[in-house]
Amino acid sequence: MKKILTSVLFTLIIGVNAQVIIGDAVGTPGSKTSVLLDFAANQDKGIIVPYVRTLPTTLPTRVEGTILLDASVATNARMKLYNANTDPGTNGWLDLSGQDADVSGALISQPTGVLEISSKAIIGAVSSNADGVLVLESTTKAMILPIVDDVQNILSPSPGMMVYVKGVTPNFKKRLAVFNGAKWSFWKP
């Protein structure tokens, strides 16, 4: 009976379009109706996007909204976003860094030979055609990045880190910050 009750409860949880909060039970926004993934506030931590040695060029690995650290040339690493509507010369990959970083000593070496990774975590749906380690799948909800006061408070940022800087003075505007392994780049509204 206990197994049946657990199975029914698990099935109900999967069917509910729930929010995931990492770091605490509160998260950051007051209203969470449009939030799929959220992080605890004021932790001075960010999320680390995957890095690749070869940029994806085919579907389903190249999906709108994909963010990664392009380490195909480890001495010229850059954070990138895939958007098919960008300049044709970029093959859809928009540079978020604007500057190179040498991450040859900072990244974990990938094993030689064939490595098959078939599992992924999907939040917001039962399945997804997107190929990624963590896939957020929703037409009505979004992810809220970890929010920090200042990137200088992050003692050891890792290559591929992303945060949202809320600003600490009237002259310091809110902005997206990405760390390419050497320098922070800021996108402001």
C-alpha cells in the first residue's frame, strides 16, 4: 500500500508544473507564477554553464536560447548564446563576452575516445527534444539567475559563470554578468 501511495504521489508531482528553488525555500521574486527555476538571494554565487570544445552545429544540439562557454580554442574562450536570427557570419552564435579568455588550465580535460551522455534533467516538462544537461522547457515560465550585489563579492568565479547584478548605487545599473574565465562582461538594459 505504501508503494502504491508513493507512486500515485510521485505521478501527481510530475503532472504539476512546479517551480524549483535552489539554495533556500523562498527564492527571490514575490510572485512566483512565471518562474520555473529560481536561486536563493544574496549568496554571492552564480550558475556555471557547460563548456564545449566544439560548437554545436546541428539540431537538436543547437537550440534557441542555448548558453555555453565556447572553449573550442582554449586561449580564446567566450560565453555564447544561440539565436538563429543573429548575423549569418556567426552561424547563430552571439558572443556575450566581447573579450577572449585563456582557460586552458582552468577547465577539466575531456576524455579521449567516445563519450556517450544520454541523461539530462528536464524542468517544466516530462520530455524535451533539446539536447542539454539541464533543460528548462516552458512556454510561460522563465529562469531567474542568481542575484548578487557585486561580482567582486564572488571570491573564485569559475569559467562560464552567469549572475544578475542588482546594483548597489544609483549609478550602477542592473545587468547580466558573464565570466569567461578571465574577465567579467556586463550586459545592461
